[in-house]
Amino acid sequence: GSGEGGVEFRDVSFTYPGAEEPVLRNISFKARKGETVAIIGSTGSGKTSVLNLIPRFYDVAEGEVLVDGIDVRRYSQHALRAKLGYVSQRAVLFSGTVSGNVAYGGSAAPGSDAEEGVRRAVAIAQGTDFVERMEGQYEGRIAQGGDNVSGGQKQRLSIARAVYRQPDIYLFDDSFSALDYRTDRELRAALRRETGGATTIIVAQRIGTIKDADRILVLEDGRIVGSGTHEELLQDCETYQEIALS
Ligand code: DUT
Ligand code: MG
């Protein structure tokens, strides 16, 4: 879509319902329109929890989460989600066709504009080769849970689903982990090229995926312990050095 695409966290602390300890403490950062901000940190450090606050899977008790400068609590659920292309840590496919999965249940009949959109989204997600090798291609069947496609193919189809919606803001939760380095790199290059000014927040485990981000946040125990470019963090963030050298 058109329009803005900034995300900002202002001193956000967050505790899961029923939990005693906060999982996020005093998180502040900005992703300006068109920027890529990466989040890295060990398992359980709170990366998914940060992302989950943007589409309001949970609401914060302290601080503010803003999209386009407006507190997310002031949007209707529909208006907020229309801006966001969220790709969850576990790629979820349902039984149906490739097209149906990418168009999110919407119909994408052969020859329609929607089908053109599906092809474009699959191409950006580097899925054209495997989809066109499948029996039935875009009308080929995906089994319940996506059991007949590989982990990396599932990830690419769930990325294609986000691309299809043309969001202003992409939220990728470890969405590249099952891709080989080359596919990972080519997919991110295609996204940059084809989605113009989309803002991207990308959670990842591997340095290669986030190295070229405008800013990298290093999370540890729910706190930001480092923020900067790859080179800056290599210089002055011990946690980042450990991740980068491991
Ligand atoms: N947590 C809960 N309830 C939830 C989800 C997570 O209490 O519904 C806890 C588990 C963990 C912390 O929050 O101690 C942070 O979890 P999160 O999933 O945000 O961590 P991550 O950085 O995304 O870990 P991973 O790299 O394993 O995905
Ligand atoms: Mg996670």
C-alpha cells in the first residue's frame, strides 16, 4: 500500500498476562519509513515478544508502541493489520492450493489479477522454481499444515503471503532461518527492490541476514544491550561480538 510506515517503541515494558516478571524492559527504538531494523539475541531474550506488540497480539501496560506516529491502541484491528505484513516464527500453511495460501484464502483464479499478484509475490519470495515444479503449480495442493513442502518452501510461501498484501511494514520473525544463504540474500534483495519504501523489522539468528540492516538491536533478557550498525556493534557490544564470532 501507500502511505507511511514508521514504527516506534517508547520506553515499553511488558509482562505476559499472569506472569510475574516483565519479559521486556524499557524498550525504545525507531524504524523510520523505508528502514530495516534487525533484532538479534539469544533464545528467550524477547525478540518475538517485541514483534507481537506491533499487531497488538498483546497490549503494553507501560510505554507506547506507535505505527505512523499513532499509538497502536488507537487503530481499529483491521486498519492496523492492513498496514502490517507479519510473518510468524512458525510458518503456517493450510490445506488448499498454493494460490489460496498466498492470497490468504482469497480467490486467485487462473488468469485473474489476483493470480498475477500471487505469481509476483511468489517470485519475490524466491519460490517460483519450486512452485512451477509442483504438480498443478499455483493450483497445486498444499496438505494440511504444509506437510508436503519443505521447511524452507513453507517459509517462502508465508513470506509470499505477506508480500501479496503489499504492506507498509514487514515484520519477519526468524523467517529466513530455513533458507540457504544464497536464497536468503536473494530474497531480501528482491524485497528491497520490489517493495520500494516498505519498513522492515527482521528478527534473525544469523549475522548474515541482518548485517546490512540500517540498525541492529541486541536483546538480552528483555533489554536492549546494544544498538547500531554491524560495524559499530562489533566495536562496542560484547553480546554482539559473541553472536558474530560464534
Ligand atoms: N514467554 C511467555 N509467554 C508467552 C511467550 C513467551 O512467558 O506467551 C516468555 C518466554 C521467554 C520470554 O517470554 O522467557 C521471551 O520469549 P520470546 O518468545 O519473546 O523470545 P525469543 O527471543 O523470540 O526466543 P526464540 O529465539 O527462541 O524465538
Ligand atoms: Mg522468537
